[in-house]
Amino acid sequence: MQSNYPFKSIEEKVRSYWDMELTFSVSEDSKKPKYYCLSMFPYPSGKLHMGHVRNYTIGDVLSRFHRMLGFNVLQPMGWDAFGLPAENAALQNKSAPAAWTYSNIDYMKHQLKQLGLAIDWKREIATCRPEYYKWEQWLFTELFKKKLIYKKISTVNWDPVDQTVLANEQVIDGKGWRSGAVIEKKEIPQYFMKITEYADELLRDLDGLEGWPEQVKTMQRNWIGKSYGCEIEFSIKDHADHVKIYTTRPDTLLGVTYLAIAAEHPLASLIKKNNPTIEAFINECSRGSAAEADLATAEKIGIDSGLRAIHPITQKEVPIWIANYVLISYGSGAVMAVPAHDERDFHFAKKYNLNIEQVIEPIDAKTMNLEEGAYTDYGRLINSGEFNGLEFQEAFDAIVNKLTSLHKGKKTTQFRLRDWGISRQRYWGCPIPIIKCHSCGEVPVPEKDLPVVLPESIVMHGVGSPIKQDESFYKTTCPSCGKPAERETDTMDTFVESSWYFARYPSYNNQNAMVDERSDYWMPVDQYIGGIEHAILHLLYARFFNKILRDLGLIKHSEPFKNLLTQGMVLKNGTKMSKSKGNTVDPQSLIDQFGADTARLFIMFAAPPEQSLEWSDSGVEGANRFLKRLWKAVYDHHTKGKIAPYKEGELTAQTKNLRFELHQTIQKITDDIQRRHSFNTAISSVMELMNTFAKVEGEDAITVSVKQEVIQNVILLLNPFVPHICHALWDHLFNTAIDQEVWPKADPSALIKNEYEMVIQVNGKLRGNMLVSADLTQKDIELMALENEDVKRFISLESKVKKLIFVPKKLINIVTG
Ligand code: ANZ
Ligand code: ZN
């Protein structure tokens, strides 16, 4: 053993030992409890960033800790490898997205390995590999047959210059991010997954996810957005049709002054046929972004359709307007407008001079001013005839009942959640396994013909997808009638791959099934770790897929992730570390300069995992200094030679105290890691223990022996955090592999303090304190107090001790007079 901490050589040596021994390769073992620890897999963007290091270190600490507790631990890793950045990079280099992706994977895998993660690498997945996406395609065909995937015309963002469809985030201020062209809406057929069929269950099951942060559950609840309301039918004057609207505020029915329908509403399409002004307006609405968020901020515009609706209760006529703020995809694409009580309607009515009629008045001290804006709170009904005086819930029920009896409406619920459009008109994604036949329609590719392989050796010339021009890809024959047919050339949203990868790891090498019975052993994931940016979509889709797989009989559990930890961001100078901000610290240079253990220790010590972590060079140096001191302490100790075990009775006060602190630390750290996920406080307790350790002097056999006990346990306690150095130190001390060791247990006998401190007062004033041994009687302790040098001075000779007040284990008050 050398006296200086040689991080480079030990880290390499230890890692090749793990590789050779297959230390972290696991299989199902019914004799052990399992622990499936999963960190969100990375997108192979080029190289690791600090956020990855943080994410994967947290996962690794939990994995190694549970392994030492005796769990059979699965920690897999893979690559979320399809996606747009590969196309953009390939376009720049005139190369292939596949080549770029695979070389990034190679490099990043090398980096991950350097971090010393306890990963079972034989299970590595790359979602762009046919052996992975074959099963995604198979699932697609199953869901298509079950009508859980269907085709529907829907709106996309069309870039007229690049002749391509853009994702919402590629439309910036209504213009294409590359071409700068004004983006148009275009209607094209696309595939949708019926996630709405699971909306109720996805909502309900959130209640059972006790191991999830409240914040994430709230975000999911809001996204699913269940609302209770009613559907109301308005008949149209001199017209056979009627307009159906959805409202959550039937209590405001008597305040309706117009109806508004979406530009894409069938009624609007009908009237535009012989009305060029209206046609022009509808065309204007079809420009601009299709994103809901953009619509919410866009200026509200509208046009009077000329049609008049009949109010179902008052029978009065109200105009029907076509308005851009009404979404075709929500409710029934039409609203009853109540300008007095809805913000959007209010602004619209002001702009177009429509009536504003108040029907709700505030209860209690709330105030309102209809000159300034709508009163949107609940209240008491006025100007509503027979319903006057009712409050929200009574009014809701009474009006819904009335409409029901008139056959003009009924109670309904609505979800904000939409079906998931998964078609992408891009190249670098999983091909949609459908064949389009003139005679048979859409025919799913039969299982025996799967996978539909995406050609990888292509060159990106323009932004369009190469497979859309590649006859050898899309020309085929129909699997049902044998006539010439064409393949679908759209690919799937890359969120699809990450919606089921967790279920594939257990069955990673099964070539005949998507998942097999091994998933019953490993699923659900016990601990999932990743960024809060995935709180909504990824986690919702993954929960949805888990339920689909369950309903196909492939897996048993209803929820994929038992516990969820969302790690905070890595900041530098208060802002997020990111390439675009130019404030990144390259994990590679950190590893090169100080080693992986220093990087891991700093990251885990600098902040609680859920909070943001502020980068600090001095923090990194501090972590490195601690490891150097640890190395030195073990080295110095090691040179003392053979150490005999001590006997309980031989311990001195000093060694007893050291043992007390050691075992208290064991207890605390175990709880910090397991229950609180408070890794930073766990590390600081070891640091404190090492400080005490350094202060304990004496070369006698007993002291050295107790110090040995401390060192041995400190190495075990630090092993999940800094596994390389611990492996090397353990090897030096015991000549065995630490990977076989179990997590230390606190010795209860060391935790019984057989001395405690008592305070001594004279006439209520603090005058001194003393250490009292646990086996003394009250009489002994009182005598001790009276004999105490600090106290004696305050009991003057002539004053007699009148009485002693004794509070066990706390204080003695000597009352004189
Ligand atoms: C009348 C009304 C009066 C409304 C009032 C609100 C306040 P949530 O809660 O999100 O479900 N709405 C219905 N369909 C719409 C569509 N396709 N596009 C835009 N808005 C639509 O919202 C339901 C409310 O959103 C409905 O209740 C309707 O406006 C509007 F004082 O109806 B309300
Ligand atoms: Zn056919």
C-alpha cells in the first residue's frame, strides 16, 4: 500500500475487476428479496453532462446500498436512441443518423463505465436496434387490432419551405426554426393511441403511489384534468341542426349572450361554402401554430356566422360566432359564452360589442366590477328566473335536472387529456408497421414479417425523411391480398420507446416475446430516478403502457414505478448548467483530474438529491481532500501491523465514546440513505466520525483495535458512494473483495451510554456540571454534587443546605438558606 491516494491506478484496476468477475450481473433468485433500481436512460447526444452524473450516481448509491443489505439488485442501462438531434447532426455532416448515434453511444458508454456504476451491462438496450423496436412494432399491431390505436385526420405544423412537418417546439413565434417560413396548419392522417380510455384509471391510481413526490402527482392530475360539467343542446333557428356545447358552469346558463364555435366545427364548414367572407376568416384561423399554448396567448378573433341559436330555457335568440379561441379538440368544439363570468368571453364580447349579462353575484365580502373584467368565482344566482337565489352546487343540479327533463342536456365528465398522436413524419424513428393496400386498407404487418427494419445506411440530404423517397423501403405487397402495396413511411414518436423499456430489461434477451415471466420477478421498478422535466409526459405514457401490457396479459402489476425520486438541476452561478448557456463543467475533465470517486462524492455531498446543486470548484477539492485523508488514515493505521480483537470490559472512557459515535453513525446513515434519501447528511456524519477518530490518541492494543473497528465500518459505510477507493482499501486491509460484505449493523450495547451529564444549580443558578456513571444511586450523586469544586464555592460555610431538588438524569438544585 502506498501512502498517497493513487486514484488513477486504483479506479482502473477495480473496474476491470468488476468487469471480469461480472460482479453486477444478476439473474432471478427467489431466495433473495429483489430491488430493481432504474435511472432514466440517456439520450446519446454526444457526451455525458453533469446532470447525467448526478442522476446515475444517485441510482448507483441506492443500488450498492441495497446490494449490501442483501437484496438481489438489478441496475440496468440503455439508450433512448431515436430522435431529431441525430437527424440535424447528420444533416450538418451529410452523414447518417445511425452512425452518429452509435458512435455517441460508444463514447458515452465508456464515460459511464468510468463512473464505476454497478450496472448489469449484459442487459444494455439501444432503442434504435431492430431487436428492440421489433417488439414495439409488434405491440403496435396488437393495439391496432384492438382499436387502441386508430387513424384520424389531424392538424400538424407544416413548413412550406422545407416541405416538412414540424414539432410544436420547432415552431418559434409562428415560424419554422430552420427556414423562418410562416408555418401553416395542415390536415394529415395520423395514428393515435387511445390513452383517454385509461384516463380514469391513470387518475385514480395516482392515489396509491405513496412513493411519489406530491408535486409530480399534482402535475399528472392537472394534465389528465377531469372536469365535471354538462352537455347542452341549442337548436338553431330555421335550421335542422343543433349545436352541442360543453360547460362546467351550467349555473351561468341564463347569462349566455352568444355561442362560439371552432373554425373547424362542421357547422362552420357548412356555412363557409356559400359565404366567401366566412371562408376567408376560417382560412386565416388555419394559419399559425397548432399548439394549445400558442392559441391561449394568440389574439382572440371571430366572425358572426349569421346563424341564431335558441336558448333552451328562455327561448331567446343568441348569435352564433366562429371564434379562434374555441378548440375543436375539446368538449364538442363549441361553447356557450357567458361574458359576465368568463374571462375569454368577456374580452371577446368587449371587442365585438356583444351583450354582457350578469347572472352571478358574490357571496360574503368578495367584490366584483364588470367594467374591468369578468367575475369568475362561484356565487349566488340573479337574473335567472326560477333559479334566483341558488348557490353553485344547487344551481348546477337544478339547471341540469331541468335540461334533462327538457331533453336538452345531461351531466357529463370531460378529460383535458387527449389521445396521443404518435405519427411523426421523420426518418430516425421506429417505422410504423402498417401496409397501405388499395383493396384492403391499412393492414398491420404480420408478426412473422417483423421487424420492419429502418434502413441505416442513408445520407441526409434535406430535411425530408429519406425513407419517404426510398422505393426499396416503401414498395411492398399486401400481406392479405398479395397485390402491390405501400408501407407507411411515418415513424413513431420517440416517447413510445421510453414508455416500455423498463419492462424489457428483465427479458432483455428474449427473441420470441416482448416480455416474459422474468418481469414478474423484477417488476415493478422499486426506485425510479430522473429529472423533474419528465414529470408529466414520460411518466404518464409509461404508466399508460404498463396498463396496456397488463391488459394484454404480459405483466402483472398495474403501476411501473413504486418509488420516484426527481433529482434537482445542476447549476453554475445560479443558472442551469447547459451547453446553450456556455457554463458547463465537463464531467470528463473532473474524472481526469480527480477521479470518479471525487466526482461522485462531491455530487452526493453538495446538496440533497431533490434540490438544485450549485457547482463549486472548492467543493470538488474538498471532496478530494477528504478521500486523501481517508487513504492516509487507513495507511497510517495499516502500518501498525497485526491487530487483536478487544474485550468489552477492557474499554476506556475514550474508546467507549468512539464506539458510541461509530454505532450511532451507522444507525443514522442507514436511516439517511434508506428512508430519507438524505445522502449529503449521511456523508457529513462519516466526516464527523473521521474527525473524532483523528483526535483519539494512544497506541495501546485496545485503542488500536477499536480504531480498526471504526476504519472497517467507515469503509463499508462509504462504499456505496466511493466504491473504487473502498474496494482498494478493503483489499489492503483484509485481502478480500468488499463486494461480498454486508452493510454494517449498529451494536446496541455500544449505544447504551453508561455515563450521562447532569447540571448542578445553587438556588436555581447554574454553577457547574458533572459526568455521572449510570450505576450510581441518587444519594451517591447528591454527595458528588455537594463535593463538586465549582459548586462548593457557592455554598458558604454558614449557610446550611436546606434541601436538594433532584431531576433524574438532568439536574440537581441545591437550595441554601
Ligand atoms: C360556460 C362558462 C361560463 C364556462 C363561465 C366557464 C365559465 P374545463 O374546466 O377546462 O373543462 N370550453 C368548453 N369547450 C371548449 C372548447 N372546445 N374550447 C375552448 N373552451 C371550451 O373548461 C370548461 C369550460 O371551458 C367550459 O365552461 C367552456 O366555458 C369552455 F362563467 O361554459 B364554460
Ligand atoms: Zn390488400
